[in-house]
Amino acid sequence: MGDPKALSTVFYLGATGYIGGAVLAELVKTHPELKVTALVRNPSHVKAIRDLGVEVVEGSFSDTDLISSRVRAADITVNSADSDDTALNEAILAGQRARVVDDGKLPAVLLHTSGVAVFVDGGKEGKHDPNSKFWNDANEADIRSITPQMLHGQVDAPILKAAEEGFTESYIICPAAVVGPSTGPVPSSSVFFKFMVQLVLAFKKAVYVGEGENIFYTVRLDDLVDLYKRVFARILSRADANASPYSRYYIGVSTPDPWKHILTVFGATLARNGKLEDATAQSIPLSVIPPPASLFFGASQHVRGERAKNLGWEARPVVLEDWADEGITAALASLQK
């Protein structure tokens, strides 16, 4: 896909987010030679991003013409902003398609953030079947099986198709629920912690489905950033530029945890912080859980990140109790803003 020197400009979406901000901070530190431009939605965050040496474009995700134009001009686009925003994804792919079709250039790189919820097994009873199918990022057939009907699939599938058609050079990182302190330029809270805190507080108790044996994965933020760093090195080296897009998909997970244990930790921590009267996690029917939680609260994830590990990446074990106080405190503060 051309001279590696051609990859010199980056358009970045998600610069102020929990994952995106941490990745951006590492990216500019590791690759100061790159010219990075970031979309910033909140004017109060502009200085923090500029202080990293990043050029700022102010706008929102609804500014699709602006986004397409910036994507079209960039050698690399990073989307760590939203794994489900189809309009945003369409704007990104439109810009990259125009770069190829109208400008006559080689496909630009798209580094996209998805999430392992794409691989939930559809269970509804809170059970864990160890003999269920495991999705493996090193198995291209598994990645080819991603459809728009799957969680996050409405974005992943069009990206993979566009890459197969030659309009983008896609790399997708698919992380588990992320824990750990915010390290980006704008302090933020884990989406996982915010989502779980909101759900528990809405029910006024920690809840799970059935026996709560269904499995959910987590990963540390600093370990996840290291995976991005390794994938970005592959991008700049052009090692996989001509490879199948289905071989450029990386699952970033560490520890599988039963939902009952996860909710027990959230219940105990929120009760200790005076947010719940009863710390006990309780089983409830899936039918009373609203979407989107209902789509995965009774289900399991079964994944293997062998391709990620083949990059030399290792995720340290996650003991949720070690991260609960800090994560829930940050989530509560974020939800009060």
C-alpha cells in the first residue's frame, strides 16, 4: 500500500474519551513525527488536547460533511469515539471511499474500536455453557461471521466489507469492559462502570439473571493501550497492509468473570459508599431488564484473543475488587456532571 513515509497524518475521533484519550496520549508520545488532528466537541476540552501537540477541529459527530472531509485528507483515521454510531461510521467510510474513487489514492487506514459484546451468545437465562462456541480473532472465519444484526456489528460489518472492497485498510480492536484510572488529557470514567452504576441505582439493588453464571470479560486500560500501541506499530510498518481485513481484527480481553460475582462487587461497593441500602446481589428475570442491558445481561461471551497475543501482547489478570472503589467513585462523579 505504498511508502510507509506516506502515513504521516492522523484524524482522531474520541480524543477526550476514556479509551480514546488514553490511546491518543500514548500515540503522540510514541510517534511525535505524526501530525495528529482531533475532533473536539466540548470547547472546554480544546486546550487539553492542544497541550498534547494535537491540532483541534471543533465540531460534533453530526457534522458529517466536516468529518468526511477530514477523513478524506488523512492517511489514518482513528475512531475510538463510538462503536455503535452508524451515521458517524458512514461519514468515515464515505470520506475514505472518496479518497480512493475521486482522488485516485491508495486506501487510507481506519483503526476502529469495537467491543466484545459483538460476540454474546444470545443466552437469556444467566447460564454458562463451557462447550459453547468460542470466537477467536486468529480464525478469519469467525470474523467473517460478524453480521450487522450483532451488537456493534452494524458498524463492524460495513467496515470489514469496505476493506474487502478496497476502499479502506481497516484494523479493528475489540476490547472487553475496561477498568483502571483515566490517563487521557481529559479525566473520564469507564463506560463499563458508568453503565453498571446507572443500572444498579435504577433498580436500587445489584441484579443479575438466573444463577448469574454467564461470563463477561474485563481488561485493564493500560494493557489495552499497549495493544493499540502494538497494532499501530503494525500499521506504520505496513506489515499487514495487503493482508485480509479479517486478519486485522484483534480481541483484547483478560479475565472472564461470572455476572453474579460482578454484581456482588458493585452491590457491596455502592452500599459501602451509601448509595444502596442492601449490598446483596439478587436474581431477577431478564424480562424486567431494559435494553440495551437486556441484550447481554443473560448471555455469555466466549472469546479468545490469540491474534492479539501473537503481537506479543499480554493482559494481566483483573481482580474486580481491586478496581471497584476507584471506578465507581469516578463513575458517580461523572454521572453527577
